[in-house]
Amino acid sequence: MWAYVLRRVLATIPVMAVVALFVFSLLYIAPGDPAAIIAGDQATPQDVERIRASLGLDRPYLVRFGVWLWDILRGDLGTSIFTNLPVAHMIKQRIEPTLSLMVVTLILAVSIAVPMGVVAAWKQGTFIDRLVMGFAVLGFSVPVFVVGYLLAYVFALELDWLPVQGYTPIARGIGPWMENLVLPAIALGGVYIALIARITRATMLEVLSQDYIRTARAKGAGQANILFLHALKNAAVPIVTVIGIGIALLIGGAVVTESVFAIPGLGRLTVDAILRRDYPVIQGVVLLFSFIYVLVNLVIDLAYTLFDPRIRY
């Protein structure tokens, strides 16, 4: 088992190296001269050259990448071109709303989608099965921003049950914190719930046809024990895999959701940085999102040791 864990941890190093190279190259694959774009139409050639020097564009590419990578390893993500603040400080200010939204959405999606998929597999071919699959198709079809605007209109504007925008730090209380996250989490979690429910149903159908399930029924095991103790445990590996892969949906959807509900998180920071072409901020946020995604998938890989005993040997 420990050899497997070590291999998976070491495998993340070249992945993050490639990610770092791509993120660094964002500044150079953008159309036009980044310094001229940042300086604006009214800038003089001296202004453009000054910006080029501040960005290090006057040095060789590999030298710039080496210096940038060394700064990243020391925790220095650069300085924002427009606010002149350290990118790491800006991320620190914005990371709580984004992490809160992603965690609440993840808990909400898993707690709803897995039971839905199990029940749909148990009631295969019935109205319940078709209802769950219909919801899954709807969840995949309707964009996040459409769901977000509908939820905001109904529950915030018409019914006035929940706030329509903003974020309350968790330090001010769980209640106010959750009030601002309910609607964004539902909007962001729709497609995630649909994905997990479909995979759970398909995997459960395969497991429920196995001989040991029929043996458990013959021994008089209850339906709940068969579904959740025998079948779901053996169907967990692909379900856990798709949960890890779906983190990318949360990261991408957070950008849209935070814009719809005016949540001051990393998604909004990314949108603002793109509109202003603040490349150091874009690089820092994209690198952080990539690291989170790789780290989550590493945890999912290591979780296989809990579900598949063959990995221990």
C-alpha cells in the first residue's frame, strides 16, 4: 500500500510542473504584446518598455520561467499590475468564499445524488427511476447561470426568503454564512448532482446483478443493508472517481456562480483580472485552481486503498 501511495504522490510532481509551464505561458500565448495591451492605447513607447521590464519580458523565456518558478516555490505569486498588491494577499482575501461555496456544494451534491442513484437503481424501470433520470438530463441541460438567475428571482426577489447576493464570513455565525450560500450551492450543484446520480445508478445496477447480492437476499438480509452495505460499498470506486473528476465542474462553475450572486471569491477575482488583463493575478488563480484539482484527485487515488484491498499488496 505504501509503495502505491508513494508512486501516486511522486506522479503529481511532473503534472504540476506541466501545469506551471502552461500557466506561465498564458502571458505569452495571449494575442498581441502583453505590455502594449496593459499599457493601453494612449501609452508611449517608454511606458510599454517600462511595463515590459517590470514583467520581465525583456529577458529570455527560460530565464523568466526559472525565476517565476523559484518565486512560486517560495510562495511569491507576483504582484498585481493594477492594484500593486501581492497576488498571494489578494487570493488570501478571496479564498474563503470560494472554498465555502465548493465545500457546501460538494456536501449537498453527494448527500442528494448518491441516495438518488441508489434508489433509481433499486426501482429500475419504474416512475421513480424515470424521474431521477429526467432530473439528471435536466441538470446537464440547463446552464448554471440560468438556474442561478431563476433561484435568485424566485427565492430572493419574489419570496424574499434568502439574500440575493453577497457573502457573510463564517466567523459571523453559521446561520448568516449558510443563508448566503444556499442558492449559489443549489445552482452550482445541479449538474454535479446529475453527474453523480447517473454514475451511481449505472454502477449500482451492475453490482446488484452479482451473485453475492443474490446470496445476501437468500440469507434474508434487509433491503437497506443490501443496498447500502453490500452493493454501495462495492460500487464506491467509480462513484468516488467521478466525485473527484467533478471537482473541475465546481471550479469552473464557481466563476459563473460567483458572478451571478456577487460573491467576492476567487471566481469574481478571476473575471475581474481577465477583463483588466491583470496577468499575474490570472496566473496565480489558475495555478491555485490547478493545484487544488490535482490535490483532490490525489486524495481520490489514495482513497482507493480503502475500497479496493488489492492495492495493499
